[in-house]
Amino acid sequence: MALKELYHVVAASRAVKSGVTIREGQLVTLDSAGEVVAISNPAGEKCYGIAGDTKSTSQSEMPGVAAGWQNRASDYFDETKASAKMTVYHSGGEFATDQFANTITDSTLPMVALYSDANGVLAIAALGEIVAYLLTPAGAYISGVPGTDIDGDIALSGHGAYTAGVAGDDNEYIEIKLAV
């Protein structure tokens, strides 16, 4: 659902394959035409980077945004509609995301290697190449809006840990160091 860019090195703009759904924060690769697609076979595909935009027809994937919110009414949740291109971060950087498998918990140790799973989300299971390293374990993440949840700020909402092909709604994020 969400990606918070803390530090990034390269923000590439690449054509995205027509008819696919890619969530912001999902790991992506390039198909034979050089278009951005979500990783579906982590053992056989090289990770190109992490999606910085959403291509969807059903919901927004912006951090802290309810599923029914439209960021651009004319584009119906598709942040790639005008240009047919997607921002893909690669070549390093640090990010906070809620696109991770439920095996990454609040007790997962920092600097554990992370891989893509078949849903294109971060996981501990060693399939294919290392795509990132965990910096902070799963937990609530500050939104920057004054409130009372975390250190004086309201917690950022999100879909949370990814389970069985469906994002949960436990509002947890992890911080990662991108390794691709």
C-alpha cells in the first residue's frame, strides 16, 4: 500500500505494462519489452527496484490513505495514467513500507536480509536475490500529524503485513535499506 521515501539514490521513470496492478512499495522487475511489472517468480526474476507509484483501478495506495480515497479523481487511482510511466527507486536508499510478508515481525532483528516473495513484497524466505536489509522491525510508524499514538504523533495507517495474497490492516511499517 505505501512507501515513504526517506533517502533515495535513483528515481527512474519507466513505462509500466498495461493492464497490471502494482502497489506503491511493491518490488518490481522488467518484462521482455522493458516495461515495469510486479515480481511474480522471485527465484527466476531479477528485482529492478521498488515501485514509487500505484497502478490500480480499485484503490489508492498512498501512505495513510483509506482504500476508497481517490488522489486524482480523473485518473481513478492510477498514478501512471497520464504518462504510462512509473517511478521506480533503485540503486540504494532507505524507505519505510507496509509491503512486507507477515513473517517480518516486531521481533525481527535489524540487518536481516530481505527477498521478494511471489507477491512482490519483502520477505525473509530466501528466494532469488537479496533486495533489501531490514533497518527497523515491524511496528507503528509516525505520520507527522500531532496526536497521541507515537512520540506525540498519530500513527500512520496502512494495510500492514501481507498475508496469503491479501494485505492486512494492522498499520505496521518496516524501514529498509534497498540493496538493488
